[in-house]
Amino acid sequence: MSSPWSARVEVAPATSRLLIERAHEELLAGNAGDPRLEDVRPLVRESWRRSLASDAAAEGLPRLDMTADELEAYRRAHPLAGVMEMVRSLLLPGSPEESGVIVAVGDASGRLLWVEGDRGVRTLTGDMGFVAGADWAEASVGTSAPGTALALDRAVQIRQAEHFNRFVQPWSCTAAPVHDPETRRLLGVIDVTGGSEAVTPQAQLLVDATARAIEGELLVGRLRSRAESPRRRPSRPTAVRHATLRVLGRDRALLETEGDAAASVVELSARHAEILLMLARHREGLSAEALADLVYGEPAVETLRPEMVRLRKVLEMHAPHLVPLSRPYRLPAELETDVQHVVSLLDRGAHRVALAAYTGPVLPDSVAPGVEELRASVRATLRETMVGEAGIEALLAYADTADGGEDAEVLRLCLRMLPARSPRRAGLVARLEALGA
């Protein structure tokens, strides 16, 4: 089969490359009002500004936050692992090694999981860090098709000089997000990178169609599994591979479950979120009095018991494997939390990834004593790690958060770590003066 990328059709951007490059230089120099920026596509211009605000590297390389073994284990467990053959057949038919493009598949956070295709192109793009395991989120490397497609949750094409990072500007790319076909949760991104052939209308249609085909294949696989499941295992419920409770930056937690045949997301009430979070944190179990104390601030067992009945009914419908046991109250299966994920990333030294995963305080409006204690603990751990271990890029990103932005010690530490001629120093000095005033 011939490669769909063999027809090299030139697609010229709306403005010349020289004009885009000059506009990019003016933005990086701090001239955000330069009229040349109005000639850059709005999608690209706004992405550049987001990239600048997040301190994305204009000339740096993306981070590699996983060892080879960790990457392989993560890929095997990822929902898109089972559709890679479809991706190859649709985007790299014939001889992939001589296709003229590379195809990358990334996760929902922008980390590349598979990078395949033309051997020569892979060698060249590998020099700019376009490799499996690298973080290509917009906040990390700035404007690029995979990162910007995830940021906007839509398909995008980025041509050469439109990239925020200068190392990437020789290349063009088209990318489209992939969603869970039932919950619409973002699963990842499909990207094609190469020369001008990677940003033709044909490329846009092909990448979009591939993303939709993947979603369809995932749905068909689940429906087939559900139809066959009763015949294979009539007495056993669908196995659940893992469940995650998301409590960062939100008061009504999300309970996500993923099994062999389906994935689901349910929003919990504030009280149910507090109870489930405490049970997830205390895996050994809690007496009724202890759990009530953590949730209500007093051993109000008579108030707790009817709430537990209501929580059990919710879980029986959406996550029956998590229905709490009693005496003591405890979860019968492991429940991961996004809090654990952030702390684990900090422990591994993945500071930028941890900061991106920290989307806000634990159940911000909760006044449950157990939640307040956990919220303070996570905030303190994040700050101590950033101040004591993080590099300058991660520390600057922390300084742009709600917590770090009001922390004079953090801002002073950034100033000490930045080179004397860094253009970022002026903004930090102004912020420190404002705090002093």
C-alpha cells in the first residue's frame, strides 16, 4: 500500500514565515502590543500567550519523567494501547520507515507514548526531544499540534514558525484529541509531524478520521465484551481494573472507574466526597466515631450512619466493588486519589508534572477536619519540595500558582536562581514590591 503522505502538496500559511518569526521575536522580547502579532493566526497567537504565561521553554527540550521500564508499564495499561495497530494501518500503511512523516500517540497530559514512522525524520525530530516519554504539553514546550490540541480539545495544525519553541520550527504537524466514547473523558492525542505534507487538508481529514475510528473501535470492543461477558462468566461482575477519586480543585469529587468492558465517571456530593476520601486515606479502617470525627468534627455517629446508607446506594449503582464494609468502616478494594498521584510525582522528582497535576486544593470549601488536615499537608509538601528540590523552571511555574504567587520567599528564591540578565527578573521584582506594599 502506498503512503498517504507521498503527495507533497504545499500549503502556505496566511502570512509569510518571516513575518511570523518576527512577531514571535517581538512577543518573547516583551512587546505584546506589536502590530505584527495581529497578522498571526488567532489560534496561534493565543497559544503563544498561554505558552509565555506558563514559562514554556522557547529554546529548551521537554522533560523525560519516566524510566524505560516505567514508560513500558504505563503504555501497556493505557486505554490506547489496544488500538495502536489501527493507528499504524491508517496513518503509516505500506513502509512506515519511508513514509516521510512520523506519527505520535500521547496521553491526556501531553506525554508522548509512541513515536513511529520515517526513520530519518525520527532521527531529526529526536534531537528536539520528540521521543516517547517526553512531555509535549503546551505548558512545557509551548505551541505545538499535540499540546495545543489537548489545550483546546480540538484538532489543530501548526506550521513551522508558528511553533513557540524555536527548536521545533523546522517542522509542521497536525493533531487531534481522542476521547472515551462513552464518558467523553480525554484519553490522549494523535499527531502527525513532518514537512509541509503534514499540514495539508488531506492530513487534517486523515488525522481527524483516525481519532474518530479509534473512538469507534474502543466502543465496539466494549460492547462486544459486554455481550460475551455473561456467557463466559455468568456469576461474576465485570472486573474493575482501577478506580480514582479526584478531589483536587473541586468540591464535588469525581469518582472514575475503569473496567474490562467500560469506564464511568460519577460526581459525588460534597459529604460523600469527604467520607470516601477519608476511607481512601485510612485503608486500615475507621471506627464510626473516628470517621464521624474526621467528617463532622465530633463523634456524631447518628448523623454519619444515614449518610453511609446513602453513599452505599450510590456506590452500588456506580462502583459496587467500593461499597464500604463496617466494623470498622473500610473500603474492600483500593481507591486511588489524585492527591496520591501528585505526592508520588513529587517523591520521584517529577516536579513540573506534579505541578500540572495539582489542579487546586483538596475539596477547597470543605470544613471537615480530616479534609482540612490533608489539604494543609499537601500544600506544605508541594511548597517544601518546590523550594528545596525543584529547578528554576518548575519553581517559576509554582510562583505562578495561587499559593506560590503570594509567597515572597518563593519569589526571592526565583530571583537568586535566575541569571542576572534574565528578562523574567523584572516581573518577579515588581511582584515582590507589590507584596511589600
